[in-house]
Amino acid sequence: MERRQYHIDCCKGDVARYVLLPGDPARISIISKLWDGFQEVASHREYKTNTGVYKGVPISAVSTGIGSPSAGIAVEELARIGVDTMIRVGSCGTIQPNIKCGNLVISAGAVRLEGTSKQYVRPEYPAVASYEVVLALMDAAELLGCNYHVGITASTDSFYCGQGRAGFSGYKSSMTENLISDLQKARVLNLEMETATILTLANLFGIRAGSICTVFEVGPDKFELRGEKDAAQVASEAVKILSEWDARKEVQGKKYWHPSLM
């Protein structure tokens, strides 16, 4: 499908095969300023798109807005115009005491506590990141000297009660009373709102996806706006790494990346 997509207002050729997916449209400029150059391609509703070049590699960034329904639309429409690699670049809260504000969390997979992915496939289907994207993000974080963690993310549809926070006037439901403690015991690292849908749809569509989030909140009492640019830099560098791996795979006639191709 090469026609202009309704929500993102892009068509084939407007975006690169490698796309970064921040939620906040304001992060598009933060990301793009790290590149060699860029141009503004589209801006429609919550979907803002820039396309440019990072260290010689064509790259795009498309904002998804808040939550899984709008993120799902972005994945759908980008896949329809030829995108085959997507990396969420976001922010999150952590529920593990060893993770600090400003640290990065690379998702190996996600708990599907949101509803969008359930409209596509049964709830037992796993939300798993592409191992190539995970490895590229790890390589990039190491190269840039960033503090990072790799593990399981939980994606919810509610920023407040769905993530264990009190609602207006202290409202809480018994359904979420033990949510955080249960997720902590399950060694879930962080909470956010988009990763599970992005990973699930990517696997269903046969494309690669991953997620890297900077930690803004540790538990209920500590909040710091740190590490936003680190996540953007690591994701951009991961795209360069993936492009190199993809080139090696093509030369050697391999479908999957593995270390002996180095």
C-alpha cells in the first residue's frame, strides 16, 4: 500500500526503513538535532514526522502520542509504506530499587496490560522485541557509556490507576491493589504505555521492533527529567549499527544476524 496514510500523513518514500518512535511530538526535534541533517515531513494530530541522515544512514522519527491505540496506528501505517525496523524512544517509571533516574531500560519483552494488542491476537501471544534490535541498543549504550538495564517492561492503558498510582481524590481499585508488588516479584523493570503494542504488532507483521526508555520516576516519590537525550542518542546509534549488520547479512546471504558475521 503506497497511498498517503490517513493519520501519519506520509506515503512511501517519505520515511526511511529505520524509524524511531517517541510518544511526545516535542521529542522529534530533540532526536532530529542529533542527526547530520533532517527535514520536516509531516505533522498531523499527534503524529509528527522528520526524516534525515545519521552518520550516513537514512533515518526517520515519528511521534505516536500517548498510549497504545495511537501507537498501534503508527505501526500499522508505517508498515504499510515499507518501514521494517521500529524503535520506541520513550520515558518510563521503574519499580525496581536498583534502577535510578536517568538510567535507560531496553525492553527484551513486555507484559501486555494494555488493550490494543488484544484486538489483534489472543492474550497468550508474547510481546517480544527483535533480538537484533535489543543487541544493537545494547551495543550503542555500551559505545556511548550509558547506564542501562535489559529486561521485561509492563505496558498499561492507564497512567494513574493502571500503574498503581492513586486516581483523583485518592481513588483506588482492588483490581490494582497488588499490581506493583506482583510485577516487582516477577522482575518487571519498568512501566509505560506503548511498548507491548509496538512489539506485538511488529511480530505479527514480520518486522523488527524494540524499545528504549529513560527512567524519569523511581517509585512513587522520586521524579527527575534526566536521560532523554541519552535514549535518543542510543536509539540513533543503534540504527547505524543495524544498518551495518543488515549490509553484512546481505553480502553473506544470511537472513539472521549472528556474531560470526562480524
